[in-house]
Amino acid sequence: MSSPTDIAVIGVGCRFPDAWTPAQYWRNIERGVVSMRELSDEQLRAAGHSEAALETPGFVRVGASLPGVADFAAEFFGYKAREVDAIDPQQRIFLEACWEALESAGHPPRPDGPVTGVFASSAAGNYSAAVFAARVRDEGLAAAVGDLDLTLGGQADFMTSRAAYKLGLRGPSVSVQTGCSSSLTAVHYGTLSLLSGECDLVLAGGATVLDPLLGYQPAPGGWVSEDGYVRSFDAKSSGTTYGSGVGVVVLRRLADALADGDPVLAVLRGTAVGNDGGDRLGYVAPNLDGVADVVAAALRVSGVPAGLVRYVEAHGTGTPLGDHVELLALAKAFRLSTADTGYCGLGSVMANIGHLGPAAGIAGFIKAVHVARTGVLPPHPAFDSPRDPAELAASPFHVPTERVADPAADRHVLVNSMGVGGTNAVAVLAAPPEPARPPAEAGDTVRLVLSARTRAELDALSRQLADELDTPGAPIGDIAHTLRVGRAAFGERRVVTAPPGRLAAALRLPRPPLAATARPAPRRAVVVGTQPPAGLLAALPPDTTVSTVDPGAADGIHRIFADGPGGLDELLTTAWLNGVDVDWAAAAGETGRRVPLPTYPFQRKRFWPLDRLDVFAPARPAEPPAAAATGSLEDDIAALWGELFERETVGVDEEFGALGGTSLLSVQMALRLQQRHGVLVNVHRAGGSRATVRRLAGIVRAQLADGTAEPSEVDDHGVLVDADLKLPLAPMSRRRAPGRDVLLTGATGYLGAFLLHELLKTTPGRVYCLVRAADPAEAAARLREAAAAVALPAPDPDRAVAVPADLRTFGETADALADGVLPDRIGHVVHCAARVVFTEPYRVLREDNVLPLVDLLNWVRRHGIRDFSLVSTLAATAPASGTDGTRLETRRQPLHPDLGGYGISKWVGERLLERAEEDGIRARVFRPGLIMAAGDTGACNTRDLVWLMLASGLATGTHPLDDRAEPVAPVDVIARAIAELALSPASAGRVYHLADERSIGTRDLFGLLAGTGLETDPMPLPDWRAMVAKEALARDSRVLSAVALYELEGHELAEDAVQVRAWQPWLRRRGLSSAIDGAQLRRGLAFLAAHDEAFGELLPELAREGK
């Protein structure tokens, strides 16, 4: 039951560690993701720590930074580069988040929009302090203090007013500073402003950005964590760790929000703020009664008895005193209205992202909005045993360690935030009510209006919206309505007109006749009556759009009339496309709801003057003479990157992949570095797509100093792996799925295409294939294309059912796929999908290889599907102890310390599958090695390093002297084995190493080719690599570029013996061989040359042979 004082939360904008958007943030929370990371020496040196500090015992090398912290959409907000340099990233990101929050609410800034207030807080900016220190050093204290730009850009007073100025907001603009409780206190005073009628919308939030300072030395007896992690309410917690984050919510009176069709995410029932007073141990110490009083006041104001609160988002700093006092205070307040124990979940987002200082409260509030909206109680990470076990057991609370759903309609969530200095803030949230406004209906033809500043941003917006429309059950009518009433109109405009089912495709390829794009010049509308004077139309400019309107309009508003259904909508969208402002709200009438949609695709650039300012002073060891002065090598490499990427400036921490790096660019860069400095650096061993100027400079210095081989990229994966191994799995349903069909992932991949082909021959039922596509037709087309690409017949569409889906969002869309029939049709899941990249770290690959597997396992378990087959890899194994280095064919495998990101991601997946087996899943694991060409056709994977290396060797007439052996087998044999063994009841619980008994090395592969007449000369590996690199640049060859920095160990398999016993009986029964011979290799190269132009240019004779 609603109250006149209820406030709706209708929009969110945020940037938190590992999360650019609210959806990513909420997904991370539901998965128990811990975003604190181990920091490299390079990062810590860049943060100003001396070598002595780094070597000090107990120094904490952990931090949680923001994505894109140095980047800003300056042009969008009308700033010049010099202006941006003086603005602290807290203010920059807060401004972007405010825009995103208003857009997500469907109320973008507009001159005639609702009166909007801004209430927010920020921290003391480390960035601003560093820029200020550099100014003091260079020009003196007076110059730095007298710089007005630095003052306005760095002080907390000006963050809210900057947002109001740039967004044109006319309500109160108030900076709120109460320490750690600041941003939740801002929510409180924003709510009061709404209830007083002072404004109609409120932006409330906070910002904290620690960069560039990361890492710290904990002081004895202090309140910071000794290991860099926050373990709220856990016995092992040693304190708190500070992190960075920005969050903003849009608030509106609930009655107004419902009447206007706003997206109500949660209802704010009441808030309270108070101080602990003077009766406490010290200024920074909390007071139990003071905290309890504010919690009780918030419950009282909201009219919510404690028994209806299902979750408390606590402050949860992880400090012994803070957690203890908070638990007792919460229990004391709850005991005023309930005696129940253990019914209410308790957690803190600080365990996920650290303590965000003034932004801590809004981070918890945004988390709580999701809990209130969905009823999902997220797992509290890093919790093993309570600090206060007796007090917790006697309290109303429990700490959930797995994801739990609470479907109660009257669920409430309480948020508690405690500030150093004693100011505490509490908010009580409720689940959102049903919408009051009727939805907009989508007709047979829908017109979507989109606009942006530039064509590139408009195209990006179109792609984002296409992805949104791929979501099953997307409310097309309300999406069209939101794009009209809930988005600002920019100069570059587009109208997409299509039936609902074709909108996504039209957005991805916005071409006439389905899409019209224009950039109308500013002009007055030409209004023509129903009978224009003779000759008038002929006198108009040729690009003038003419609409028939009411000739008697005298109020400056032109009213368009149209005949026939859809005619008015067509005229309105045409007028809008040509630059006429349209009152979309009036046209909508009393129907249509605003729905959350992707926000503006900001085109950001890097603004980080600290790249060129030596603002840190700790002494460094003297560099060797060849390395030149500190900073010159970075400058040289940054200038080189600027040439390669055609950019004026490149920051030392910008990533190679984010700048658009390709294999050819990596070769060009490596050779130029070798020419200038005499060392060869492999970008892949320097981090792959995550390589930076700073990292490369460090490697070059190390090689110049002592000639050591370049260090491999350290993937700080330990904590992430530990957290992912504990990701919650859904309870196993007692229901036994009745289906007998197979669900296959990865069917459009190389192995997946063969696997689908074999499954259709093995099983009599259907095979449902999850395919990333806009609709079933596109998904089916992708299956056909995948089969054709490897010379297989098109799969039978009646049995190979293409299901458009994205595994990365499978957990959110699974039950609606294929019209909801999958839970009753599927009896076995074969998971073959994976991102196979050997140069990326675990933190990148887990997004594709681990988290989607968790979603898939949870779906299987919820619906009682018992059989699950996982296609893993031999890269997820390690030599067993007590053997001569053999990788045993056993389920349990040690985590090899040298394993790369891909192998780790598959190793974690296997461990998660083992957990799923404990209560009912029948699992099989298949581990192929290097997957070679099909025996009969030679069809092979054009992206596999082995084939790229073989083609490069033939093209240059040479091969590297490299005897490292790899386990191999043909793709068709592997696929058939998986299809038949997976469906055999006897295979449950087993693992199969799908490789030949004899591993084969590079020299052996070229020897087999020589036996077919394709001879090459041997060459030492370093010389071969250098020669191929030069050829790659001379020929501009994609193939040669990909192997110019050839390192077969990138496949993560060493020369260890591999046990391959399990599938030998099957091979004998089928009369098949897993061995590779020269004829197969030649057929594979001929296939590549005939089907891929890049290979054909290098191997013209084999191209003719393969046709």
C-alpha cells in the first residue's frame, strides 16, 4: 500500500570496479564477484611508491580501480582539453553518470523539463592533489593556490553545481559532506526536497576516485586491511580497503512517477539521519545507541515493521569495532518490533568493491535497489565464519553465502551507512508496484527515432538498441515510446521503420528503405495549408519537407493532420527527422511507459596529464646507460604508438587492444622497437591486448640491463579464481527433466560445427543450438554458414533447432528462449562454447568461459536436467606429482603455476562442474589437445596458430628448429568421440583426453609435409621469427603477421607426456585412428589456401589444389 510520502527510484547511473553500467554492477553482485586485484610493480611505481616501500614487509599490493578512469566525453559536454585536465575524474565521471541516470529514467536534461535538484558528495581528489603538487613544484605555491580552474575542478563544493550547469538543471545543487555516510545522507536530503515541493526530480549520489594512488602500508592498530580485502562480519577480517566508485540515482515522487509511466525500480519508503553525539570512545568511533536510534527512526518514518525487512545492506567496513557495533545496533533497532532470529539477510558491498568513502552509501543503496526489485539476496563473498557468532545467532540476521530468491511481495530492504565523525544515514526500500499507465502498443509497423551528435555515435546507439531488442519479450511499443519522450534530440537523426521482428536487423544495418538518416540544418518549419497558393511549392528549396497542417494555427504550435492508420505517426517522424521539434508526450496521449534502455554511447578520450607530469618524488635505482633518463623510453614508445594508431597522444597505461591493436601492428611495433633499442619484444608476452607503453618500457629496460628474456605477463588471478570457485550454484531441483533432446553451445565454432554434425547422426532427437543472433532466421543462417565453412552439409533445420541467444546473458533470458520449451525438451547439455585466446589473462577470459558456465549450470539445476558434458582442454591439466611429468587422465587436476588465462578459465570451469555433480548432475569432461584438420576434407581452423605457422613456413621456404611436442588429433574424430561418448550412460563421471598416443613437434610436422613434396629448410627459432616478421611487413600479410612473434607455448601445453587411455577402446571399436600424417596436413593447407584469400596469396599452388 503506497503512501503520499513514497519516493520512486526511477533511474541509475554508475561506474564501479569491473562495472561500466548498473546491469554489470548488479550482475557482479549476484555472482559474488570480488573486484579487488593484485597490483603489479609497474602500477605501484606509477602510483608513487618507492622501491623501498615495495620491498617493505606487509606492503599491500591490492586495489580496486575504475574502468576508464582517465577517459572523458569532453566534446559531448562542451569542454576543451585544457579545461578537462584541471577537472578531477570524480567530477568528470559524476557528470557522465548523471546524464546516464537521467536517460535511464527517461528524463534527459531539457530546458522545459522538470525542476531537478542535485545532492551529492565527493572525496578529496588524489588526482587533483597530484596536479596541484606538480604546479607547486613548477611554478610555486602562490600560482597553484591562485589557479581558479584547479580550485573549481578539484574541490568537493563544485561537483554538484558543475553537473547542474552542464545539464541545465534549475533545482537546488547541494554538496553533502558527512564522511562515509555522505552519499546516503544526500539521498535523505534529496528526498526531503522532493517532499517539500522544492523540485520534481532529484539526482542523488556520490563519487570517490583514488587513482592515481593505489597500494598502501597498513599502520599497526589502524583500520585498513592487512591483505587488501574486506571481509565484512567475518572472523578473519583485519580491516577495510578503500576503493573507487561513482553512483547516482534519480528520485521522483511515486505518484508522479506512476502517472507518467516512469520505470520504477524500487520505492523509497523512508530515510533518517542522525549523529552519535559525544558519548563514544573517540571522534572516529561509532556509538551503538546512536546507530540504533537512526535505524529505528528510519523504520518508524517508513511505517515498516522490522519483520518485513528481508535484507540489510550494512556499512560493513570489516573493522573489528565497526562490524561489532553495527551488528549489535541493527539487532537492537530490530528488536523493537520483532523477536525472530535468522530471517533477514545481512551483507555489504564493501566485500565486493572495497570502501568507497563518501560514495559508500550510494554503492550500497544501488545494490539494495536491485535486491528490492528482484527479491534476489546476493551471496556475501569472502565469508567463512562470523566474527561475533553468538551475537549473530541471536540476532534477526544471517549472512547468505549463496544466491537466494525471496519472492515475497512485501519484501523490504534497509540500507545503513555510518560516517566517520558520527553522522549515520539509513534508508528503507520496498519492491516496486505494478505500473499504473497502460503500455504502448506495437503495431504491424514500428518507427524508432534515434539521434546523436555524430554519425559514429548514432551508429553505436543503433547497435546498442539492436542488442536490447534481441532480449526475448522486449516491449517494442514502450521502447519506441521511450525513444521519443525519454531521449534528447541531437543533430544527427535516424528513423527506423520496420515490423517488430525486423527492427534489430534494420538497426544493425541502417540503410534505406527501412532506415532514414539525416542531419537537418537549423531552420524554421515551412507550414502549408490544405490548399497552398499556386506556385508556392515550386518556389520552396528542393530539400524542404512539406506536411499538411491546420492553416488557422495562431499559437505558434503547428498541428499536423493525416488520413489513414499510421499516417500521423509517419508525418510526425518525418517532420522530426527533418529538424522539427515534436511534442511526443502529447502525441502519446495516456499510453506508453518509459523503460530502461542503453544510454548514450559516449565517445571518450584520455585526459590524464599525470602521464606527462613527473609528480612523484621517490628515488629510483639508477637506470643502465642504454635506458636513458627516466621517462624518455616511455616517451619514445608512446610516440611510436601515436604513429601506429594515428593519435596525437597516447597514455602510458592505455591498452593495446583498446586502441585498436592488430597482429600486424604488433609486428610493426616490435620491429621498430628492435631497430631503435636492439631488443625484440613480443606484445603478446607483454599482456596481449592489455599491453601498455609502461609495460613495454619496463620489458625493454630489463633486457637492456641484463639481456634476460622478457618476463611473461603476470595475470593476478589468484583472488579472482578463489572467488569464482565459490560462485553460488542454484539448488538442484527434485524434478527430473522429461526431455531427451540435446542443448549444444558453440555450434558455430570450428569444433562445434563438427560436433553438431555428429550429434545429428548419433541422437534420434533434436539438437537445440544456442547461437548469438538477432532472430531464429539469422541463427539458422549462422549454423548453415558454419557448416559450409568446414565443408559439412547444412544441418537439417527440423532437427538442428537454432535458438538466438547470448551466453553472456543466458542467466537473464534462459527460460524465455525458444518460446519457453527448453526445460521440457532438454535432457542433456553439451557445452562446447569458449573464447579460445591464449594471450589474454584470466580476468578477461572468465567473462566468456566461467560466468556463462555458471549461468548454464544454474539453469540446468533449476530444471532438473541431469546430464552435462563439458568440452574442456588439455591446457587445463598439469603434470601429476610422483610421475615423470605425465598429465594423468583424471578429473582432479592441480592448478599449474605457469598456466595461462585460457587454461585457468577451463580449469575453474571443471572445478565448478565437480561441485554441480555433488547432488545429481551426471557429468562428462572431454579434453582435446591441438585440433587438427578433418581427415577426409582437410577442413581446418584458419585462426589456429599451428596452421598459420605451417603456412608461414611454406611461404618462406623455412621452418623453425623447434622440437617441442604437442598432443594432436583430427577434428572429425574428436567430434565423433564426444557425440557418441557423451550420450553413453557408461561415460558419466569420466574424463577423456582426446589426443593421439604420440605427441608431435614442429620439426615433425614439417617433416611430414616434406614427405608429400613440400620441403622447407631448417632455421634457428629466433632467426626464423625475425625473418617472418620482416616478410610480414613487406607483404602486409595477415598470416605472417599472426606468427611473426611465434611462440607455440602460447597453447599452454608443454612437452609433458599425456595419458590418453580412456578413448582407446572406442577408437578400436570404430576402426578409427587419431594419428596425423603428411597427406592430412597437405589437405588442410590446400583447404586453407582455397578458402581463405590470405592463405591463398601465400600458397597459390595449394590454392589450386584445394579447389
